[in-house]
Amino acid sequence: MISNRENVSHQMENQTFTTEFLLLGFGDLHHLQVLVFLLFLLIYIMTLIGNLLIVLLVVANQHLHTPMYFFIGNLSCLETCYSSTLLPRMLVSFLNGDRTVSVSGCIAQFYFFGCLAGTECFLLSAMSYDRYSAICNPLHYPNIMNNKMCFILASSSWIGGFAVNTIIISFMSKLTFCGPNKIDHFFCDFAPLMELSCSDTHLITVVDLSFSTICALPPFLLTLASYVCIIATILRIPSTSGRQKAFSTCSSHLIVVTSFFGTLILVYIVPSSPSTVDVKKIFSVFYTVLTPLVNPLVYSFRNKEVNIALRKFTSKYLHFQKK
């Protein structure tokens, strides 16, 4: 009995634990490294400027203090944090070629990425409910979507996203990594980390699947049901101009929801195989890099109210500069 314990202890002492991971990213791109760096840098700068400008306009302009723009402001704030979780690390690796990341840094990146992704699922669902209330119950809309309800829906989205991933990360913090250290991805995602762990990952995989389903499936179904009702209501509007006006208020949100949930499903629901790894990485770029860029362009700047607020803000800024 004593010898068995000594053998186990000896094996643990001889075991080499992984202290850092190597993110393989998009493979060997030495001949395109500068071009890719400039492309992602441009995307990151445009994402920050677009989303922060939306937040500034929503806060500063009294005419945008409505439920719809309150949620758009929350989404823009979220997208700013979302892209800042992944892109700066990618830019550094493109610039100096260092693709290593510590185990704790990798887990921290996954934590914030997971929290913000879960928050976006809940927030997009809340926004679809807002559009449903505005189009399907226009007479009761001011009473339904009052300040209290908007605050509850937005705060619940943020708290829910962070609470769910905090539980998952509490399990992940107990894992040990002692095998290969290469992650075939451009950021620290759940599945690649589980493949590299030498601990028993059965429980955390079940927990992650359960909570990921809670974060993604109910919001997606609620969003889908909302838009079925919205489209049915729009089709009953007698005038063509009325249908066009009603559809324009929710078409942008429908584009964002389709791109976000669609790529998430393709990446996390479709079974993984060696032939789908590169395809999934490409789709991951859509919801991690391109969606935060597209949101302010498609969702806000095409709206008449935002354009008016932007012109007023620009004229005030130029007038202040002249003084």
C-alpha cells in the first residue's frame, strides 16, 4: 500500500505541467503577416470608433433616449469590450510573431469572451422583445417598455452572461494541463482547452453544454418567435409604405441576429472533425471580429435618428473647434 502511494507521488513529481499554450492561429502567414496585421488593425480601429460613437450619441442626444437606442447603446458597449478581448492579442502576435499565451491568460481570455458572448445572446433576445412590443403592441408599448423594464432586461442580460460563465470558469480553474500545448485556433476557446487537459473533463463538459444551451437556445427561440409574430403583423398592415416602415425598424436587428446565431450554431453545434477545423475558424471570425464591426454600420448608422444626431454632434464639435 505504501509502495503504491510512493509510485503515485513519484509520477506526480515527474509530470511536467504546461505553463503556456501556443496559438496556431491561421497557420503560417509570414508572407502575408503585414497585410493581415493591417487588415485586423483597421477592423479593430473601425470597430472601436463606430461602437464608441454610438454610445456617445445615445448618451448625449435626448432624442435617442428611447428603449430601442438604450439597447443599441448597450450592444455597442458590449461589442467594444468583445472585440477588445480578442483582437489586441491577435495584433500583437501578428506584429512580433509571438503566439504563446500563459495558461492563466488563456483561461482569462476565455472567461471574458464567454461572458460577453452569453450577454450578447440575452441582449439580442431582449432587443427582439422590444421590437415585438413596438410593432405588435404599439398602443401598450410605452407602458410595457418603460424605464424599469429596460433596466431589468439589460441588467439581467449582463448579469446572466457573467454568472453563467463564472460557474464554468470555476470548474476550469481546477483543471491541469500537462500534455501538448498547441491550440489550433486564433483564441482560447473551450473545446481546444479541453482537448489539452490531462484532468477528467467529463463533468465540466456537461456543465458547459448545459449552460451554453441555456444561454443560446432559449434566447434564440424567443427571438425566432418574436420575429414570426412581427412578420405576421407586418404582413397584415394594409398600406405598402406602412409595411416598409415597420419592416425597416426590425430588419437591421434581424440581420445581426441571423449572422450572430447562425455562425455560433455552425461552430458549436456541427460536429468537429479534422476537415472542418479551418472552416470553423473562418466562421469564428464572423461572430468574433466582423459582427462587432458590422453592428454599428448596419444597426445604427442607417437609422434616420442616428444620422441626425451624428450631424448635430459633428456641427457642435466643429463649432467648438473654431472657437
